[in-house]
Amino acid sequence: MLGGLTYPLYLLHQYIGYVSINALAPHVGKNAAFFVVLAGVLLASFLVWRFIETPIRKPLIRSLMSGIRRLSPASQQMRPTSPAP
């Protein structure tokens, strides 16, 4: 799970994090804003991983592999051969 959170966290942290910290800091202070935003971005990353990435992973891999097999000229030319006597 922790490995799965890294990419959504990478995508979400910078823009959402900085904008949110700057918006909250005047109201609650810099430190509190940091921890609130950290918790929010971690929660958002978990939700993206759990409800978006995980459900579509297997169907996406299957469709990509199917497309690669259809487009690959090497897979069309490769035929099993019997060993030489």
C-alpha cells in the first residue's frame, strides 16, 4: 500500500499542498496548516490509489498487452518449431 501511495502523492503534493498551506496558514498558523494539509494529501493519495488505480490496474494491463500482441510483428512471425533430429 505504501508503495502504491507514492505516485499519487507525487502528483498531488506540490500544487495542492502549497496552495492549501498558503490558504490555511493565516488562519491556523504555518505548522498546523502543514500537518492538516499533509494529512489531507495523504488521504487523497490513498483514495486515488484505492478507488482509481487498484480497480483499473488489471484491466488496463490486459488491454495494453492485447494491443502490444496485435501490433507486434515479432509475435506474428514467431512460430513454435520442432527441434532438429
